[in-house]
Amino acid sequence: MVQQHHPHLQVRTAFLSDIHLGARECRADLVLDFLHRVQMKELFLVGDVVDVWSLRRSFYWPQLHNNVLRTILGKAKHGTRVIYVPGNHDEEFRDLDGAVFGNLEVHREYVHTTAAGRRLLVAHGDEFDAHVKFSRALAALGSGMYDVTLGLNRVVNRVRRTFGFPYWSLATYLKSKVGSAGKYVQLFEEAAAHAAQRRGLDGIICGHIHRPANHELHGVRYCNTGDWVENCSALIEDRAGELRLWQLADWAQPVAAQTRLATAA
């Protein structure tokens, strides 16, 4: 059980992607914890918020998943600007491109300007798959093995919780050991960085590949928010316009450290 005694972070912008509501692997409890603790002026949902693919295979929608949507809508109702950039698992919502519902907007992609004046392309990232040349057979095998790994991940973490150990991602660990996965990530990051470069932007914020990142690449800033299946991570922008990754381990910091972090934001 996640403890609730840490003070809230106050940030300018938070970016979350790949929540995968509707999938059994979604860590909706941790998403809710993040949304309750973090106060932001703008919230970007960078695709795959609802896993329509998973829902088609087997309908799964517990109350926790409903609570995540209600919390997001509640933030919009109380003044947070919510910008939703659908991904490939919720691509049906791309038909709503340009729609505005109060403080909630839907965009196929978006150019975000930070407090420091940097202009960043916000896109889910599946559009860069075409630049990463992997065979269909290999992709299908990888997808099947990934589903199996996520199933094992649930079992492993159920045992870890029983003994009081924190969440740990088996899928992330295994992917770090596979050379082809590393090559895919490299090619994806380069394609994303070049997309920002070609448009004269200062960088890009995306999701899709479930690999958190925040670094310079080819003269632009490449950021990946990660996900809420394996890594439980987000990207946050503080009031000065600085971007940094937030990961689950950050909640383990002492209260004093958290207070300093909140004040700095």
C-alpha cells in the first residue's frame, strides 16, 4: 500500500502517457496516488490512456480505472488545463482532434512552450514506428512475449507485496538485457529527435515505447514520459521551465527532501 503522508509537489506541467486503463497490467493505484499528490497548471496525457486494444480482447474495467478518469476530469473542472494527445491504443479518439470540452482539449499533436521559452513537440510516438525497420514476424513475437512477461510481472509483484518489498518491473529488467530492444530504442529516439529538428523545435516529448528518458540528442531535447505498466514514471516541468523525470522511487525520499523539491518547483 502506498503511503499518503508526503507533501504535494506543485509543478507547472505534468506529462503522463501509456497508462493503459482497461488492461490488467495498469497500475491505476499508483496513477491515482500521483494525481492526488501532484498539483499542476497543465496536465498532458500523451496517448494510450485507455487501452482499447486490451478491452476488445477481454473487457476489464475495475473501479480504480474509473477513479483515474474521474480524478483527471475533476482536475479539469477545478482549473487544470488537460491536453489529451491520443496514442495508437486509443487512436479512436484522434477523430476528436481540435475538440475542446471546457478545460479538456484533444489534439493529434501539440507544441508546448515551457516557462523557459523552449518549444517542444508533444506526440505519442507511434508515428515513428515506420522509421524503425523491424520485421512483422519479429514484432508479433515480441508482442506475444511481452504479454507473457507482464503476466509474470503481476505474479512476481504479488509475492513482493506479500513480503513488504516495493514494486519492481520484470519487463524492464528483461528488456535491458536484450540487444535488439536497445537497438529499437536507439532508432526510435533518433527518429523522434529528427522530427523535432526538422520542424525547428527545441525538442520532443513522447511515450509509446515505455522507456523513460530526458537527454539531449542531435541538438534537441528528447523526453519520454515512460509508462504506468512497467516503470510508473512521468515527466514534470517546474515553474522555471526545467524538465525532469519523476519515477516511483521519488516517493521514497524523506519528507524534508520532498519539501525542498516542492518548493523548488
